Amino acid sequence: MKSLIFSSLYFFLGIAISSLPMEPVLAQTNQSRQHTKIPSIYGLEYEQARQKLIAAGWQPQKQHWTYRNELWNSSGREWWDKGYWEIENCSGGLVYCSFYFRDVYGNRLLVTTQGQVNATVNKWTLENSSQSHQSRQHSSIPSLYALEYAQARRKLIAEGWQPQKQHWTHKDELWNSVGREWWDKGYWEIENCSEGLVYCSFYFRDVYGDRLLVRTQGQDNAKVAQWSLE
């Protein structure tokens, strides 16, 4: 008799437990993922939101100079002509425009504005990246966007980053005169420089063994366009 009672209790208890709402399973992609702090930018005009993101360490992810021809309408091309080469595209109608930023950990931030005149931010989303880093210790990384390289270098050294100097024979491996000019100025941390728009790469290392890649754009008074933790 007792066994029958207990069997009945277990049966009804099993039904009761199975009918309880289950906790949602959290996606694993964003857990413990390190990213640069994202300030609140809701309702800000895009230029103001952009300045806040750059100050926090986010880098406008500039498109190739030929990308203007791929923009769907005049709204997108107007943003492009203002120098916002991080634009992805703009829709018609209510005019939603998308802009991309990247941080030092490889994360991408999608910022969406609404409106054509004095467009304001109405949404921003951190996108998944297979290259994003899990939380780990490294030296502080200041915002370097649009700084001339010498100034950016001083800021990094002040934070404990060390220029990763190449062997003295590396000069012979540099592709062009631009890279050799950097070398002759004493910037032996240079990796190489491209032709055309002239992107140059420099490496730094911190006390934890992390490597930081800094890229500049331009030949005269070259400025930092991107930096990433490897």
C-alpha cells in the first residue's frame, strides 16, 4: 500500500516539475567576452555619439575608398561626403542608417540612426565575433584614434606598452620607401607599409605578453586609423 502511495506521489510530482517554466538557456557567445566600455548614446545626434564612442576607445571601421559607389541612396552618400566612412548603408522612408565601429578586442558595434536632418541614435548592438577575446589581463589601452603616430606612441609607452623593435636587418625587408623612412626615424617597431593610401603597421608588447597592433593611414603626418589586441 505504501509503495503504491509513494509511486503515485512521484508520478504527480514529476508532472508538476515538468510543467514548471524552464529557465532560458543563455547564449554562450557573449558570456565572459571582453569588450571596450559602451557609453549610453541613445537619442544623441550621430556626431556627438561618435565622439563619445571614440573617447571610450571604439574605432570607426572605415570602408574602402571605393565603397561610396555601393551606397544605396543620396542619404548614405551625404554621410560619406562628410567623412563618415564607417557607414554601412541607409534605407529609404524613415531613413535608418547603419555605422560600424570596432574595438581593440575585435568586437564590432553596430550603431543605427533614424532621420535625415539631425539624425539621432535609436539603437546600438554588440555583434558576435569569433575573434573576440575572453577576459584576460593586459596593460591599459588609451584611445588613439586620429592621433599622429608619435603622440599615440608616447601615450602607449606611458601606459606600459613597449615598442616591439625588429632586428636591425629588418630594414631590408620593408616593402617601400615609406617604411624605410619610419625606420630611419627610429621607429624600429614598424612591421611594414602598404602602397596607395599608405597604411603602416607597428607592434607593441606589454608585460603580460600581449601584442598590440597599431595601424596608421597617410604618408605625411600619418594618423592612427586602427589598433587591435592580438
